Amino acid sequence: MFALVAEETVVDLDQALWQVWKAMEVPEGFHAEIIEGAIEMSPAGGARHMMINRRMFLALHDHLRGTGWAPGNDGNVISGLKVTIPDVYVAPDDLEEIVHPEGLGILASGVAMMVETVSPGHKNRQRDRVLKHRAYATAGIPVHVIIDDYDDGGAVTVLTGPDPERGAYARSERTPYGAEAVIPEGPAKGFAIGPAITGGRQD
């Protein structure tokens, strides 16, 4: 009996957050996401953050040309009543196939890869490294890439094999800045993330 009540409470909380998020007027230059039972507000990234994401987007665009897939950025990716805004994502060319029924974004079930460039500040690093890791695994995103200036001079981590039940990825490959991290599967298979995107070490 207690378990049933607890489950209903969680559902009610998710619904409440969803309704609040839909009604929000988000200030220009900010993102609002629903992650782990809270609405997370965060500012848009600074110059280096923008440069990395732009390089990533353009290089992915070239790599995916003619495959039926393309990169996108700064859009709502929705899984159930959860919302995230990845720095870059890979989805079908025809987004109409995966548009949310209310037109609020695209469905996570149709997204092949999510990329997060870690932002400065303890809270931002926690969100980008931990909370979004769990959120993307729970949503079943096949490939999750973390570009992290703050990981011992900088590193790219490629996560695959999502386990939605555990909210974790089965495989993790970390590549220090200066070498190339290669996407092992999916539409972006063979795509290399190296110094042309990340630059050098951030000591």
C-alpha cells in the first residue's frame, strides 16, 4: 500500500514539474531542463564552450552528409516528462518523424547521440557529468559524448550501451585531449573528436 502511494506521489510531482516547465518564460540566454525531479536553469555557455560546440556541429554535419542523419543543437529533447537540452545531438534529417506530440521538442527515442561540453563551475560540472549522464542513459540514448576541459587537462569520454533501468552506460572510453576519440557505433560511427574540435590541453 505504501509503495503504491509513493509511486503516485512521484507521478504527481513529475506532472507538476512538466506543467510548470511548459508555462515558464525562460529569460533569454538561459536553458530550462527537467532533470531528476527538478527544473534546472542554466546560462548559455561562454566563448570557448560555444567554439567547441560549433566545431563539433560543423564537423558532424560534414561527416553525416547523405546518411539521412544530421546534427542539431539547443533544442528540447523529451523523454516522458523529462526535458534536456544537449549542446549537440544527432537525429534524423526529417525531424517531423520524431516531433513531440505537443510540438515542444523532439523525442529522445529518435535521437542517436547526445554531446555535452562541460561548463565551468561545480554545479554545472555536476549537471553535465553526472545528472545528464544518468538522464541520457535512462532515456536510452545510444551514444553519449562528454567533452570536458576540467578532466585532468581535458578529455573526451564516449559512453555506449545505455541501461535505462540502472541509469548508466555499460561502456566508457576516455581519451585525453591531443588524441582522437572515435565514435564506435550509430550514424556517426567513425567520427573522430580530436584537437581540431577540442584544442589542446587546458592546464
